[in-house]
Amino acid sequence: MRWDSLFEDLESQLQAQLEAQFRDEVAENIRIERATEKLAGKLASLAGCTVHLHLAGSVEAVGTVGPMGEDYVCLDAEASSLLVTVKAIQRITMASPSRSAALPGPEPSPVKLPALLRGLLRDRSRMRIHDGWGKLLAEGTPTQIGHDFLMIAAHPRDEFPRESSITEHSIVPLAAIGWISIPRGY
């Protein structure tokens, strides 16, 4: 009997089994990773890429993906900056993903929507607030961000939000917001 050839054959069979088991484990881990990925993570992988966000109400927003949180994404569009809630996104299209877009991006920011809105309040940013279906809810300058609402002062576009120029105050529940458009130059 040729012991050497028998052991070589057994060792090669064992090596083949180990390699097959390793390939199966890798494939299973990839399936699990893909099945548990969230939209925020997918958006994070598109940071810096130009995308088309198809929003409710047949609205399409085209721009570069910026910072994002678990429930929102910032988009730098040509005429404005957009803050889009994930619930308002119906579809995302982009050019064929490059190698870099296929790689995991940064983790979504832990900054929650109310905190981000408070930053916009400090900047006195004029904004247009749309609901989840594209209907304009309010336009003006935010004056207060509560736990679950935003108060906005309506005033003529070419005036600052002074008491004499404010025509009305609106309270918008944060849950009603689909996206916020912040025009450039304000």
C-alpha cells in the first residue's frame, strides 16, 4: 500500500471540504449583511454621489448626497439645499455605482432631526416645508423647534422676520414633514 498517496488524497479532500465550508460561510455572511442593511446605510455609501430622489407627489430632487441621519438625508441641489425625511423617499436612482460607491460609507450621524432643525433655527434660514406628498405646508423662518413640532413665521420673501413683517405663525408637527427646501442665497 502507498501510504504517501493515500494521505495526500485524504489531505486534499479535507482541504477541499474546508475551502467549500469557508466559501459557504462567506456567502451566508454576505446574505445576512445584505438582509440587515438599512436605507440609511445604503445612503451613506452614496455620500458625495449625485442621485435622483423620487419623492412623493411626483417630485424629483437631483443633487449630491451630504450628511445623513437614521431618518433624514441632506441633499445639495443646484438651487437649494434639501433636508429630506427617509419616509418621503419613494425611489433613488443614480448612475451605475462606482467601485467607491459600493464600499460602505460613513455611519449615519447620530444627530436627530430636531437637533438639525435647531441648527437651522440658529442660522435663521428661510425654508419651505413640504409634507410627505409634496404639498407646501409652510414657508418662512423657523422661530421655535419643540420636541415634536416646528413653529415657522411667514413673511414676505424680501423682508426679515420682524414683528411688523410677519403675516402668520404656523405650527408643523415634525411627523408631517416630508422635506424642507432651503433656497440658496438666503
